[in-house]
Amino acid sequence: MQRILSLYYSAFSNLQSRIWILSLAMFVNRSGSMVLLFTSLYLTNELKFSISQAGLVMSFYGVGSIIGSYLGGWYTDKKDHRVVMIFSLIACALILLLMLVVKSLWIITAVVFTYALMADMFRPAMSAAIVEYSKPENRTRSVSLMRLANNMGFTIGPAIGGFIALHLGYKWLFILDAASSFAAGIMLIFFFKAKAITNESIKKKVKPPPESSAYRDKHYLLFILMTAVYGACFFQLFAGMPQYFNIVCKYSEDTIGLLLGLNGLLVVLVEMPLMAHLERRKKIFPFIVSGVFLLPIAFAFLLFGKQMIIFSVIYTIVITASEILALPFMMNHAISRPIKERQGQYAALYSIAFGISITAAPYFGLGVADSFGFPTLFVLLMLVSLLLGVGFWRLGKTQNKSDHPVSENIPQ
């Protein structure tokens, strides 16, 4: 027990205070993001839109997310990342309040699109902040702390959101989410002293050389492509598996909720101490490869498990292990690779990769399952994951200093 407690202590120690502040702001903001999970229900139950109309609105969320990631990266490279983060949070708060008064389908679609655009401008700026406020030797733990705050927020948010929607009404979701975004923005203004930001910080931005562009970095573009494919496979946990558990396995809603909750619980309990142990290693690609190769193992338990609950639990544990091993090191690689003037651009591409995968996962997973059945989907996911693991392994083999356009603090 003493060794376990020591491991947890080392996991959370020696991180910069601003990383903790940024994580707290992330937690406050994500706790209020229950609005996204209940927006489709608000559209159908409260405004009496059809399911297809609600689906149209939510599809524009994905489009806005992708465009917002690009703009966030562009502005982060042009401006101070603190300005971008604070603008994103305050703008989200104001836009959400519009949901209290708009009723038209297309106006609501425009509001949801704009909200997603503003919300995802935050991500590339946050990535640049992690680089500035962390050290190379604890960057993976800094990333994991952000993920911990994000997961805890998403764990608490839906529970609060369900209670609010049931007892107070859907409109209070928008009010409280707006309040949480505004509170997170004020928190950053106070702690980062954003009022003191002047053009001096912007003038320090120098024009980077053209060869340092992420769009000329073939290694990174291939990495982004494979990351998007990994995301499309992993996000089946939330996109396709709830339907599989309900339709094929006949699990009740509370059982499905417990399975998905197990994912968040394991991330919260395991990731930080594990990263504290693993981040001392110099090479990061072996961990990414290991995480990717756990995907086909996870889907194999569903394929051969014959709808038994124990195999669904094992699937959840294994795919969570894949997430814990792969995602922190993927993000570490993404934010540590570029020079300072290109951090926003590189981080934007990384966010876009997951925006695409989140958008594509339900269409791909449920589309294949609907046409050919879930066993075919599992076989296809296993094959894609195996090829993806080989791809990351080969990419790691080619990883060397000459691959980087310019490098200051890249873990090899």
C-alpha cells in the first residue's frame, strides 16, 4: 500500500502550477459540457424535431469542431495562446445563451455549428499552453493530468445534466453550461493575468521558415492519418457498442452505463500513476504501438464472447488499456514535435484528426453493423487495428532527428 501511495504521489508531484490551473479550468468547463449529450434529446423532446432533423443539427457540430480546430491552431500561432483560450470560453458562454431563445431548425443548426467552432478553438491553444508550462521530462504526465480533468468533467457532467434535465428542464442545461464556460474563462483571466497581455507578446512571434510547416512534414501527416483511423476504431466504444450491448446482448441502460463508466473510472485511477512510471522512458512509439495492438484483442473478446457480460467487461478493460497507453503518448508526440511558432498548426491537425474520427465513428460502425452485422464489424475493426499497429511500428522505426523540421525538446 505504501508503494502504491508513493506512486500516486510521484504521479501528481513536480508539475508546474499553471498546468494545475489549466487542468482546473478544463474540469470546470467539461463538467458543464453535459449540454452536448442532451442537445439531441432537447431537440426531439422539447422542440418536437424529428430524429433525422436532430441528426442534421448534431452533424454540423462535427463540422464546426473540425473548422474550429483549424482556426484555433492558426490563431494560436499568430496570437498569444492565452488570448485564444479565454476568447473561446467566453464566446461559448455567450453563444449557449442563444439556445434559450432560438426555435428555428436552421438557426439552431447555425448556433450549434458556431458553438462547436468556438469550443474547439480551445484545444490547439491548450496544447501550446502544455508545451510552455511543462518540461520535456514531465510532459506526458501534464497531458495525462489534462485528460484526467477532462474525464472527470465528462463523468460528473452527464450525471448532473440528467438530473437537471429531468427536474429543472433542458434550458437550465444551457444556462449552467454557459456559466461553467464563463467561470473557466474568468479563472484563466485571473490566474494568467490575461489583462496584462499586450501586443508585446504578439510582436515576439517570428515568422517561421516555410519548411517547418506541418503540411510539409510527411512523417507527421502520416501520423495524423493513422491517429484518425485509431480514433475511429476506439470511439466505437461510445458510437457503436452501446447499440451492440442493447440490441444484441440485451443489456439494460443501467448496465450499459456502468460499462461506459468503467472506462472513465479506470482512466482516472490508472493513467496518471502509470504515466509517472513510463515517462522516464525515452522512446514513446513502443507505447503507442502497444496501445494500438490492444484494439484487436479487445474486439476479439466481443467476437468470441457470445454476449456474455464477463467478456463485455474484459473488452472495456482492454480497450481502456489501449486508450491509456496510446493517447497520452500520441499527444506528447504531436505537441513536442514542432518549433514554437508552429505549435498551433501541429496541434490543430491533431485535433482535426480526432474531430474526423468522432464524426466518422458512428457512421462507419453503425453503418457496417446495420448492413452486415456486428460480427462483421468486429472482424473488420480487428483487421484495421492490426494493420494500424504495424503502421505505427514502422513509423516509429523511421523516427529520428532528421525527420523533424526543427526540434527543441522532442522525446526520442
